[in-house]
Amino acid sequence: MKRKYTIFIAMMALLQLAGCANLGVQPWERDLLAKDEMALDSEGVDIGLDDHIYFSKEATSGGRSFAGGGCGCN
């Protein structure tokens, strides 16, 4: 029973390692990822609204890209 358990654990470990075998973007996938709608900030209006919210709540500008301080109570 212990041998079967050890074989099972070893097989599970190998399967998990095989899941990491394909890391990165293949050349034929780059055309799909380069489209405008795939960008994290593809909507200009949404970016403007987010910047306004971050500025109003955090009392900083550019709070989306780094940690800013302030509660805006000034």
C-alpha cells in the first residue's frame, strides 16, 4: 500500500511539472495579443474615470501605477 501511495505522489508531481512546460507566448499567438481590445487599458474613457477616482480618493495623481498616500481630507 505504501508503494502505491509513493507511486501516486510521484505521478502527481510529474503531472504538475508537465503543466509548466509551455511558458510564454508562441510566435503565432502574438497577433491575437497585439490587438487593441486585448490591452489592459483599451478604453480611454474608463482610464479617465479611473484616474479621476484615484486622484479624488487618494489625493495623488498617478495612483494607479504605484502606491500613493493620503485620504483626501485636506
